[in-house]
Amino acid sequence: MYFIINREQLLSPLQQIVSVIEKKQTMLILSNVLIAVNENKLVLTGTDLEIQLIARVNLDSSEPGEITVPARKLLDIIRLLPSDVEIKFELKLKEDKVKISSGRSRFSLTTLAADEYPEFSEAELDKQFLINAGQFKKALDKTIFCMANQDIRYYLNGLLLHISNSKLKLVASDGHRLSIYEDNIGTATGYESRIILPRKGVLELSRLLDDEEAELNIQFSESNIRIYFNEITFSAKLVDSKYPDFSKVFDQPFFNQIHIQRQLLKDALTRVAILANEKIKGITLNISADLLKLNSHNPEHDEANEEIVIEYQGEPLNISFNSQYILDAVSNLDSELAVLTIASNSSSCFIEEPDQQLYKFIVMPMKL
């Protein structure tokens, strides 16, 4: 195997591949990147057996072959070489080391055979749809911060993707808050399906989608998902569970809507949260006609208070929340106005935009 490649052509896809590979592996070969060369095409593969990433790069000069090398060592070498240099890779027959050279730099990396690299098992992918990468990334970014992390309810450690003909819905929750993003993919799929993407896969996918103009080809089954875009193929095993039914939270009476300038609310929350209890981050909202009072205190008897003029006509309310949950929701609104709607039994609060109803955030109150 032999090929020559420019550093910039290799660095970006290699960084993407290495982000998928876990630092601690039960199998040594999973710490390696699979390098394959065929018909002047370089194919890089990395996996942790739950997620797989394949990147393809065109080559001008090469000889076919395949091998695996330590991924992070290779990345460190490429990253520290000067910009725009030509890099030569060479693996001679019956040798167990890859020779890497660039200018006056020479490196030799130990290898493991490519045929020992584990195959990423996938079921037949029987459903698919196309969507703009920028559109899908926006949907991810509006929801992923609500995913749970290492929750015993493992279906919460991921993101619900719901396709209903031409409608796309993404939902994430950690049990205390929930975000929903709905959009139209533009073309009819003719099916309805719900799948749960794993947390790590969702985070990696969000990082990968750096070209807003690209088109994603998303294919999936009940157990796997595969996404093609540009020269990247992303694959992941899905969470084998059923996402809880959250529709009941909509079927209840609510108090009148509260309209607040988004930036004013964000700034006030940030200031008042400074003196909140560091563990629970609780703040209290005291809502009356056209006035919102925010209050926080902590075990050291520090206290913060702030008032904001609002648009609200209804009975007075007093309710407490985790300040970070409210801040996350408000920060993800695109409009200048935030609309808060509190359930009549004070069991939940909706935070959304006044016009476009693409994004909804629901947060549960807390007792202080």
C-alpha cells in the first residue's frame, strides 16, 4: 500500500474519525483507524462498535491496500506537521509497520491486520428520507442539551426522531425538562416511524454537520441508522426502547400567557442565579399583572432580587425553577419575545416563541 496526500486533505477527516474512537478500549484494534486505498480513493474508518464513521478522500497517487494504525498517534503526527505539506504513506509487503514521511520528518507506526478489524453489524435499512444539513443541525441543536446522561432510564440517554410522512419531530428529555422541535422535510415519505438515537451518536452528528448546504440521506431500520453526506458515512446502533408518551402534558388547563423580552429575561436570570444555591440552582418567579419578580438565595444567606416589566393579565403566580433550565430554553429562542405558559396545577411551564411554533421547551418546577 502506498499513497501521497496533502496534510489539509487528511487532517479534517482524521479528526472526525478519532472523535468516535474511545480512548479506553476492550479490544486493542478498536483504538486503531482502518486505512484502505483502492482506485485512488482513501477510505478511513473508525468505530466503537456502537457508532461508526467512514470518511473518503480522493488521491492522485496511490497503490491499493489496507491496514490499521493507532488513531490518536497518527492524528498527533499529522496535526503537528507544517501546513500544506505533502505526506507519503507506505506499507511494504510482509512488513508490520507503516512508514510516514514528510519533508525531513520520518515516522514508523506499528500496525494490526485489516482483516482483524471488527465489522459493524447493521440490519437492512428499510426507511429513508432526505433533508438539508443546516435544517437538521438546527433541529439537533435546539434539543440535544435536554438529553439525560447515564440515566437508568436509558431511553432518556438519547434523542427521539419521529417521522410522520413529511413531518419531522425531534424530542429530548432528562425527566425534569423536555424540548421539542418540529419541522417539515418538504417531501412525503409515506410512513410513520419513531427511533431513538444514542446520546454519543447525536453529539458526534451535531459536530459533523459543518456544511449547512449539504444534503443528508438518512436511512434507518428499527435497530440502526446510517447517514450519508458529502464524503462521510455515519452509522449508529439505535436505543432499543420505547420513548415515553409526553402528549398528556399538552392536555391540561393553563394560566394566561406571559410575554417577556427574551434578552431582558436572560440577563436577569443570569444575574439572579449568581446567588442561587450552587447544587439546585433554584430561583423563584413571582408573577403579577405586568410585573415579574425574580428571587434567589443560598445557605450562606445571600439573596438576589430583580424585577422585569412583562405583558400578563391573570391571577398572581408564585413558582420556582432550576435557573439553568430556564436559561437554556430562553437562550435557544430565536425571537425577541419569550412566551411562558404555566399549567393551572403548576406542574409544568412551556417556553416558546410567539409566532413560529417550531420549538417548545417544557420545564418542571421545583420546591425551594
